[in-house]
Amino acid sequence: MNSLTIRIEGDSGDGILTLGKTLARVFARTGYHAFTYSSFLPVVRGGQVAFQLRVSDKPLLSQGDLPDIAISLNDKATENFSKVLTQSDALLIYPPPVSPDLQTLVDKIPTKKICVDLKKISSDTTGSTRSLNFVAAGFVIGTLNKDSDELTAIMKENFKTKSPSVVEANAKAIDAGFSIGRQHIQLCSQFELPPSDKARRLLLTGNETIALGALCAGVRFFAGYPITPASEIMEWLAKHLPMFGGKMIQAEDEIASLGMCIGASFGGVKAMTATSGPGLSLMTELIGLAGTAEIPLVIVDVQRAGPSTGMPTKDSQADLNLAIHGTHGEVPRVVIAPQTVNHCFYDTLRAVNIAHEFHIPVIILSSQSLSHRMQTIDIPEPERILPYAEEFYKPTLDENGEIQKFVRFATTTDGRPSPRSIPGTPHGMYRCGGLEHNQTGNPTSSPQTRTIMVERRRERMHAIERAFTQSIAVDHKELEKGKGQPIGILSWGTTASTLREVLKTTSDNGWEITAFRPRILWPLPDALFRKFLSAGFTTLFVIEQNATRQMAELVKGRYAGLLAQHEIKVVSLCKDDGTPFTHDEILRMMFDSLSKDMEQTQTILSTMHSIKQQLNLGGK
């Protein structure tokens, strides 16, 4: 197999997230690549929880589609699996149903099945059902013919603060599940993966990796307010910042947290905050202050389904317009959207560097699925960890031996900001506030001065675009040129990661598509967008996880003339149901869209349907 997908579902009190994360660590420790996805409700207890783990000997870019091994821990999960499992070579592990109707439903599923009461095994072995998740973990490892020693070692690491009786009970649960699982090895022979490379890698969530990237970038102050799904960034930095002389403050709300970060940055300390959509909405006025006062800072927006409180634990990509245009007036800012856990590290490093090189607020657009996803990444290379060392103002003498006057907001020839001073620097005092100001910071209502300052902020964005367009193209290879095919695809954020697997599928089947997956979304990398839109395709699919086609509308507004010149039809493929795109979903949506114009796309369809049959995608 190229990859193995395991999905576990049951009650929220069954320890499913612990079970899934533990299995992910087992595979990662033995050298395999892991990619997880979890689905849970925004309540302390109650409702269904699902965890999907995909493993492979090769790097993974999405959570996978239908599970190869489905583990049901209650009747609701069994019912859910019965509706989606269609592969005859899949395996369903389920508890004895409480109703004959459910058993009849299970019997109709074409998959292989194992009916086993894992709760009873836990109760018989440990005297409690609390170790159900470790019985299940041992059972899975046993059926896959793996060694249980690594599983037991990881459990002991995770529960080292618990009492010895808890650790002993979990160890017994693992052994019991493992012994019974070994009896079913023959049903899982088709799930054997190629040998791993045994390489050492990190297994981190997106939130943890953003926090790690901030620490390596030199961030030494974090203020935030707990909000799902961003809270883990604050929790991680609360533990690790003090080790490096940093500080973390839990503020009373999101407005206060950003105000504290502005104050820390004004004082010369690299500062960051993290929130989700509702918090970013509250921060918009202070983003304007940071923009006009030219205060560098980083804001992480871990997007979730909205509006208002929305669905706090579900995925979305609907904050793009807010991130780019939010705040009154016109405020310069940079928006970066990582696509993988690995990107989270380097894009956070880049965000901090941009903020301090250009004295500008930078927004990192993550999302719920990326924030909670566990993914194996290579250990960051030390030579790529290059924090920007900002040069602050120091008094200098002119040709007459006099101290040169400090001009904080001086106009420069290349659009880059002039150095700022740290409060208390001799001869470096200036006014810093939210009122429009002149070059020394003094408030002004002069139309002429206003025009100069507006143009100064515009030129800053042009300077950023010039500075980073080349590095985007060379470092990240985000513009992939197809061989004259009439289809182009544009995507961003976590959806762009799944798109990479789609592109590999189509390329392997002889259909190379021109694709663009930008990670810097604002300012738009204009030169690369123009190159992309001039590649020769006539249909542009824009794939994003929102209902209002935010990226598609942005591109159509900015490049209307170029789209008309090349006769490009823009087709939005959107969804906003709280779940991330899957590989098969994107392909099915493309097929359905193309089939609506048979005459224009007959050549495309003949090739694409061939691919569809080879992949056994099903669907419309």
C-alpha cells in the first residue's frame, strides 16, 4: 500500500483523541510519515468524536479519504461507517450492536468485519472501561502485526504524572488488546506498508509549530486570550518562552492582548498574539494603529467556521477578506497562509522577519484543521533559521559635528521604512500615535502631508512585493506549469496542500495542470499571478473553503483585463460545511463542473473520465 488510513469514532469520553495521537506517535517513532485529522464538538463532554490517522513511507499532504481500517466504539459510529464504507478490501472493527436492524445494516457492508467488545475486554482486564482506548490501540497494533513495545513506551511517557496504578492498568489493556488483535492478522495482510526509512522526524500540530517558529524567530513576548482553535499556541509559549527570557500574558480580551503586543513591540521586543475570527474582528481598530504608527507585530488567525460564534471546532477559510481589508481606512499589512505543518514553522519565521524589516503588522491565516492536525516534519535546518536583526536608530553626527535630527517617518527612495528608535534612546524621541502625522510624528491635517504619508504606506507594500516575489518563486516552487493543458487551478491555505496530491494524481495519469498555490496572499504577488494567468489555460478553477468565493472574487477584480485577454473562465469550487477538502472531493467537483459544457470540454472529459475510472472515485 502507498498509505494506510485509520479512522476511529465513538463517544467523547472514550479517549479517542488520546488513542489516535498515540497511534500516530507509534508510526512516527518507527520512521513512517503521519498525518491526522480530528473532529469533535465544542463541549466538555458529549457527542461523537472522530480521529483519522493516515500513515505512509512517503510524505503526506492530506488526511486521506475513506478509511482502510474503521474502528467503531459505539453504535452511532457503526451506523456512520455503514453509510460510507464501500471498499471490499477495507476492515470494520465494531462492538456487538444493540439492535438487530443495525446488525443487518452491517452485514450489507462489503468490507471485512471483526465484531469485538473492546469495552468488555477493558472491564475484564482492568476492572474499568477507562482503558478502552488502550485496548483499541493494542488491538490495532496486533492486527497489523506490529510490535507493542513502542506503544507501551509512549503510553508510559504520556502518563508519567499519573499514579502507578493507572499506568499499570493501561499497560494491561494494551497487552489484552494486542493478544486478541494478533488473532486477526490474516484479515489485515493487505494493509502492510513498505519498510520505513527509520529517519528521526518531529510530530507536531500546526499550533505547536507556529509557536516553535515564533520562538526561533526571536519572539519574546506573547499576549493572548484563550479561544478555540488557537489556544494551544498560547499554552505552548507559556511553557517555553520563560526558558528564553520571554514573557506570556493572558489578557482580559483580544483587544487588550493586541494592545499589549503593540506596547512591547514599541519597546523593541518581538511580539505576537494568536486568535480566531471573532478575536480578529475585535482587533481591527488596533491593527489600524499598528499600521499607521508603523509598529511591527504578528497576529495568528486560526480560522474557524463562522460568522459570530459559528462552529468553534470546525474548519473554514472565510477570513481572507477580513485579514486583507479589515479595519477602517487603508492599512498596510501582510497576509501569509501556510499550507502544511512544515510551512507553519517557516512561514511564522518569515512573518516575524517581514514585520520587523518593514515595520508592519503581519497576519498568519491558519485554520482549525491545520492547527490541530499532527503531521511529521523534518527537523528544521539550522541554516534556514535566520531571524531578522532589526537595526534601531543610533545618534550620528553631521558634517558640522552636530547630532543629526531623528526623523522617524522619513520618506525613502525604495519604500522601505527608516529606522525606528527604542524609547529612551538619546535624541531618538518622537510622537507615536494613531493620528495622521508628518515625518516627525506630529499630528497634522495638511492635505499635502496626508498625501505624502498615504503614498509612503503604499510604497511600503510595493517594496514588500518586490522583496519577496522572487523568494516565493525560487524557495517554494508554488507555480507549477502544466504542458499546455487548458486547465489552471488556484488554491491557498490547507486546501492547497490537498491540491498537491490531486496534481500528482492527474500528472501520474498523463494530465498535467497549471497550478498556483501562493502562501503570501497580500500583497498579491503580482508578477507571479500575471505569469500564471498567461500560461495558456482557458478554465481556471479556484478552490477554497468558503461560501462567497473570496479568493476568486479578489482575482477577478484585480485581473479582469488579463482574464478577458486570455479568455479565461473562472470557476469557483467552494464548500463551507466545516470539514476540509479531500482529494476525491476536489476531483469529483472538477469532473462535475467540466461535464456541464460538453462541447467545449470533450477532449478534457475523455481523459478525465479515464482517470476517474482508474481511481474508482464513483460519484456523479
